[in-house]
Amino acid sequence: MTILLGLLILSVLVFFHELGHFIFAKIFKVKVLSFSVGMGPVLLHKEFHGTDYRLSLIPLGGYCGLNGEKDFQKAIDENLTEIPKSPDSMFGVHPLKRAMIAFAGPLFNFIIGFLCFFVISMVGYKYNYFDNTIIIPEEETVESPAREAGLLSGDKIITINGEQMNNFWDIQKYVGLRPKETLSVDIERNSQNLSFTITTLLNKDQGNGILGVYPDYNTLQEYETKTYSFFPALLHGVLDTFDFTKQTFKSIGILFKGVDITKVSSGPARISNMIGETMTEGFSSDFRTGLYSTLTLIALISISLGIMNLLPIPIADGGLILFSFITLIFKKEIPPKTQVKIQYIGIAIIAVLFVISIIGDFRYFIDKWSSK
């Protein structure tokens, strides 16, 4: 049930991504041949103003078929030097408009993230946290850069690289995004302020930085966030979206530092399960807690989906944006055959990522079931 619930949410995110392409195509007068809710065999359809609106069998997002996509294939089949153009086709409009249509999908993913944070800012939530007091592991077998640098149990971490650490979650969040980095850590010990330089480790299984400290479990407190009225909540929605976007880019960068990519990457099954579990567990304890947990996870996934689609990989939105700007700058279309060769690279990259994510899903569920 949790997987089905999560799959429904994931499908909504994909649907809104396609809706972005649909709306901008309409704005720029590109004919939308088909727009489907769901994938696979068509159950119901109705043509309206030149667009075939469809309800398809498999509830996995949807798709948006634009005029001009078949022209590209025609250019390949007939060995043409350029793609046939008509005023209402994807390749007949100005390259900047084409780029905007491609960008609209990821844009709508960012908008969903913004709306989630906007609602959270208006509703608020409660959470438990430990203060910034740290405990150093006594076991020598547990690696601890903090212990090696000279930190002791009972120290309070005040700042890292000049940024204020108000609680242990702040420490985890900051360090987690900075594996294999040298940090300047200011602490308070017996009313004295001391400074240390610590180089974090990399957790290869989870893809995060390690300082080698635990929270002081005796400092657990409950905290309730401030709620905001409409316009301040809009501002917080924008700021939180920007912050999450930066964190996501940093997380992508960590993938190249030597992590076990099959463990840190997630496919549709694992993501759906995570969303479903977060919803059921969160709402079972408290409505606002459930709303916060669910919306935060949805925002993170939606923003990540937007970023991944913006990467300059052929067959992704970012690839089309890149091609459009090349055309705009050099005033010349890229030959269809050249585009196809480049797209083969994109297909290979997507295929590798897909296989890695599926392996990651299998490992995740096998480990989860074996631990029961």
C-alpha cells in the first residue's frame, strides 16, 4: 500500500513536469498533438482544438507529444541536412522559444517544491532535536576525525566555517554535504572558546560526510517552528527552494567522490516506498508532522527531478536546451545525423543510470527484508 501511495505522488510530479511543457508549447504556438494522463494503452481520448487529450492505462505520470517530433525522424530517414520546419512545430519556432518549452518541465518541478515549502511555512510543524553538545565515540574501531583533532565529549560545536550551529541537526546537515573537506570548527569547552581544523570522512554507503560525533541524548527538546502569513510564507518558500537546490547540486557532486553509487541512488520503487512510508508514519503521529515530512520529501524529489532534467544530457530537457542555444549562438541548426549520434551518448548515460538505480532498489529492499 505504501509503494502504491508513493507511486501515485511520483506520478503526479511527472505529470506536472509534462504539464509545464504543454502550457509553454501552447504559449509559443507549438501544436500539441497529444497530452496524456498516464502511460501505455489509451483508455479514453477526446480531441479538442487540435490536441488529443488521453487517459492511459498505467498511472505513471504522462506525456506531451509536440508537433515536429516526427519531422526529426523524417530528416533521419530521408538523410536530410536539416529538419523540416513548419510555423507550429517544435523545430519551426525560434530557438529561444524551443529552449523555454524544454525548460518549462523542470520549472514546474521547482514550482512544486516552492509550493510545498510555502505550505510548510504557513502551517508550521513540531520536531524533536538534540542541542549542539557532542559525544565522542569511545570505541577505537569507530573512526572519528573529531577525536583525532582533539575534541572531547561534552564540547559544544558553536560554528563550522563561520556558520552558526544551533543544534545537532545543523551539524549533521552541514557536515553531511561536505565529505573529504577540511572544516574550521569552533567549540565551547568549560566556558572556553577553542578552534580546531578537522577533515571529514566519506560514508561510501550513504554518500555523506562524517565528523565522527554523536549527539548528547540527554539534551532532547521539542521545538515548534514559527508560522508565517501569506506573503512572508511566499518569501520563505522561495528561499527554501533555493537552499534545497544548492544542497541537491552538492549531493550530485558527492557522487564523484567515491561513493557506492548502487547504494546511494534510488529508482522509482525505492522512491515510491520512501514517500509512502513517510506519509503513513508521519500522519500516524501528528497531522502537522506528517504534512511537514511528506511535503519536504516531495519537494526534495521534485527539485531533484528538475535538476536531473536540466543536466546537458542528450534526450533530456537539458540536452534540447543546449542544442537550442548552440543554434541561437551560431545561427545554424545542428544536422539531424549529428544530433542522433549525440543522442546515442545520452541514451547510453540514461541506460547506465537506470540500471544502477534498479540495482540500488534491489539492494535496498533485500537489505530491508533480510533485517526483519
